Amino acid sequence: MKTELLNEFFLLQQSRSNAKYLDILEERIYSPIQKANNKVTSWMTKRGTMLMKLEKNAQLRMNKIRKKFLKY
């Protein structure tokens, strides 16, 4: 049964034109993956910039506190 399915799949691939098969792959597989990658990348970038701003503000506040209370 498994070999019959593999043969059918092979015949199906051979019967389609190569360009049409590549278009189907692009539409059903590559495009959704690219969209998901773009969303994850943009989310990570936004989160990273937010964390860097928080770190910068925390360092500025710590420096002000050190200057005010820890005078040498």
C-alpha cells in the first residue's frame, strides 16, 4: 500500500509541469512560513528595542542615585 502511494505521488509529480508545481509549493508552503518568520522577527525586534530602552533608563537612574547618595 505504501509503495503504491509513493508511486502515485511520483506519477502526480511527473504529470504536472515543473513551474506549476513550484507555484503550488510557493503558495502553500513557502509563503506562510515567510509570513510567520516576518512576524516573529518584527516582534523580537520590537521587544529588543523596548528592553534596551528600559536598560538605558535604569542605568541613567542608577548613575543619578550614585552621584546623589554615594559621594566620595
